Amino acid sequence: MLPTAKCSSGVQMLTLLLEIIKMTGMRFCGLVYAVLYGYLVLFAVAQITDPSEVSALVAVMCRLIDPMNHLGHWNEGDPCLSNWTGVLCFDRVDETDGYLHVQNLHLLNMNLSGILAPELGQLSRLRIL
């Protein structure tokens, strides 16, 4: 029986592939194909928001006063994949860097106050604030 663990990193993917190769008796050529295929799959499904943009959004949240807790889940999951309130992202990964990017940041009518963090400038593809 082959392992069915979900891989969350390249190291885990490689470890899983090596276990499959050991269990199935695959030869070296098969190993090369398996590793290449594994990384192809990893890059094809590894859609995450640019880490600098995640840091910028968290910095923005930390500087704002949010009495209605509209931004309460901004520290859970990925901004683009978890649909953070007010955060809209481009619907596909940028081909130049492989990340999702924040396109719009809608903070109107949320009863927020405070100071906008200077890290907002890290949202390099932001179109609407």
C-alpha cells in the first residue's frame, strides 16, 4: 500500500517519493522521473500569496483599531486563498515570481481607525485602496 500523506513542502514531497520508490522497487531512471514529476505537481498546486504582501497586510491590521472585529481572521490562513475580509487578489499566480498578489484592499465602512502602516507600500501590485 502506498503512502497517502499530504505534502506541504518540497522536503516532504521528496521523502514521500523516496518511500514510494523503496516500496515499489523503482530503478534510478524511475527515481528521476518521479522526482521531476513530484516537483512539477508541487509547483503547479503551490499557490500562496507573496510572503512580503502577507507581512504588509498583518502590519496594516496591527496599526488599525478594529472595534467590530472585521479583520479578526486576518491572521488565519493565506490572504488570497482564505478570503480575508476586504482583500481581493488576482485570480492566478504571477508568472514572474510564482505568487498570488493583492489587487484591491477595501477597508471602507468597517469603522476602522488608526494609522496605515508604511508596509502598505509592499503591496506592489495593489490597484485599489
